[in-house]
Amino acid sequence: MVNSSFVNDDSTIAAIATAAGMGGVGVIRISGPDAFTIAHQITHLDSIDSHRAHFTSFYSNEGQLLDKGLLIGFKGPKSFTGEDVAEFQLHGGPALLQSLLEEALSMGARMAKPGEFTYRAFLNNKLDLTQAEAVADIINASTKSAVINAANSLKGNFSLQINDLLKKLIDIRMYIEACLDFPEEEIDFIEKGQIKSKIQSIQQAIVALKETAAKGQMIQDGFQVCLVGKPNVGKSTLMNLFSQEEVAIVTNVPGTTRDPVRASIALKGVPLSFVDTAGIRETEDIVEQAGIKKTREIIGRSALVLVLLESLDDADDYLKQNILQDECNVIWILNKIDLNNEPPQVTDYAGQPLVAISAKCGTGLDLLEDQILQIFGLNHLEGNEQLFSSRQRHLEALKQIGHHLITALDQLDQPELVAEELTLAQKEMSGITGEFSTEDLLGEIFSRFCIGK
């Protein structure tokens, strides 16, 4: 549930807004009706102009000088939270920041909860829910592409598309419900109002939006890539090549990798989690058998499986043994082409890409990288301003919206049921932006923010 102090609370909150540890600059943020009063008490300034930086001294309650720095005040509603906000920018020593924070707390502020500043911005209509989530996404972004996508969401790219579709949906629903109020009119108002084509148009837009949102989520969160193959096929060598460091042991002894070895990399702006698994083979070694069992489990949890081969006969074995699940995204990798002086290339095997490379020499790695991104439609990200950061809840909501619209299209001969399905779709859309949200959902979202945001 949402913390009770979040709801209908007009108290003044304060927190250190910069990361923990030593730093050249630290920031303390105060928001609420007493923000300027507390700032006056700490700085001894006669007046504080809104949206102007004041170079000033910071004092304790006893009048002891603590530091000198900048005070910036923001009179509500022209602030991040929509309330009066004061920010102290001073030297970033942890003891200093904690001391000044305690002074603010002693003057009537209380400690902010995680995400409470952004939550107040949401309550005061400074941000909708997708924009509030984008604040956290910007902070947590691990690549430049993820930062850009989150900034697009913060700018409102996602919200604008949802709100546009929501308006069209409401117009259709209002038309149907208005016609239902006049049953004596013997006309086919569904056909006259072109309801079918209008719903189909929204449904198609939802499908496209869901595809874009799925790409945005992958760029924000990344996905897991599993390396699979027989012992000594070159999995560890390829893992080290991608990560550009010796994260996996490379030897001529079969069965070296038993526990999964993991490495995080950024592939052209997309964060990936690579997992080098135990080689799959028949063995009497109990420990190695346990490693192979783990490999099968990891395959089921991975978004993409890279299967390294020394020959296509190995690929036939994998297919016959059903090692790869039907829903797996697979790229076959024919490794060690340097032994036969073969060129790197991309072909096809069993309806999936087959990339010929040499992990030892690094030959063909660019082709493999392109195929990894192409499988998820992420191979042309540069300059794409349409992407935005998204969450799993957004994808689930878009899926449910699409389901309600398809159901509505199947029931056009029963306008009452069409109106009901459109109402349910409208509720799901409103939940994305936060126009309609349960307290449980809000509590889950904002509790994941850091204190100070």
C-alpha cells in the first residue's frame, strides 16, 4: 500500500538528493509549505527570490557556520513538486550534509520517503505516471540509448500517444452509449457511426505502440543471452571477446565451465546480460551433470540463445534432443572458421540465422552483433526519436487493451457489450498514465525510487 504519509499530507519534507559518499557538491532538497521558512532560518537571508541562485552561508540552529554554497528557491506551483521547494547546494561531505539535513528536520521538516518528491509532483499534476517512472528510468539507465528513451518518456512521448488514443476511445464509447439511450431510433447506428473501422484503427495503433514499448523496455532493462554448446567449442572465448576481459576460463580441458559465468555488456546502446553455461555432453561427472542441468534451466529463462557449433551435425543433435525450447530465439554460430580459412557470413539454418565466425580471431563478430539486435528489431536505433522507456506493467496494460478491443469487434451486433469492452479498455489506458491507479500500484512504483527523488 502507499505509505499513509504520502496521502493528503501537507507536511514539509527534506532529504539529501545526491548519492551517498564523498563528492565535490551535495544537494539537500526541501519541499512543502515551510520550505522557505526553513531556508530563511538556515541561511539568515532577509529575502529569497524564486528561481534565483543565492550565494550564502549555512548555519546551525545555534548560529554556528557550517558551510557556504548556493540556495535556490522555487515558489510553487512553478517547481518540480508543485510546492515551495528550497535546494541547498554545498560541499559534498557526508557528515556535513547529514548535519544540515538534521537542522532542517529540527525546524519542522520530516524525512522524505523514497520517491516522495516525485510522488508529490504526480499528485500536483506536474507529471503523469509514465513521466514519473521515467525519472527513475533516467537515474537507473545503464546506456546512452536508455537515457534518451527515458528522456523521451519524461518529455511525454508515451503519454501523448496514450492520451490521443484514449480521447478517440472515449468519443466512440460516448457515441454508442448516447445511441443506446434512444432505442426507438430504428437505424444501425454502429454502421452509421463507422464504429468497426474506428475501433480497428485504435486496435492497430495499440499493436504498433506495444511493439515500440517492448523495444523501449529492452533498451531500458536489457535481456539475457545464453551461450550454449559442447565443451571446447569456444563459448568462453566468445564471452571474453564480448566483455573485453577474461571473465571466463579458457583451457583445452573439456568441462572447464561448470557454474554459469555472467557478464554485463552494452551492445550498441542495449544492455545485455551474457551467461556462459556448462558444455552439454554425456558425462559421468556428477558436478558437471549439475552444471548441464543448470544450463537447461538458463535456456528456458533467456530471451536469446547463442548455440556455438563446430559443424552443422551438432545442430542436428540439439534439435533431435529437444535441448532448445520451441519458443526460444536462437542464433546458430559456426565457430572456428579460421581453421579452414572460411569467410565470415550470415546464412540460414532451420529457419534461424546461422553466423560463421572465429571467436579466437574476432572475425565476424560485427555480423553476430547485428543479428543479436535484429532478432528484437533493435538494429536501427540511431536517431530513432520514437522510442521511449516502458515497464512490464505498460506492456501488460497494452495487451489487455488489445484484448478488449478485439472482443468489442467480435460483438458489434450487441452494442451494450461493445460499450462495456470499450469502458474496460479505457480503464486500462487510464491506468498507464495514472489517471486511474490503485494505491497498491502507486506504492509499488514510488517505493522503488531513491530517497531525495
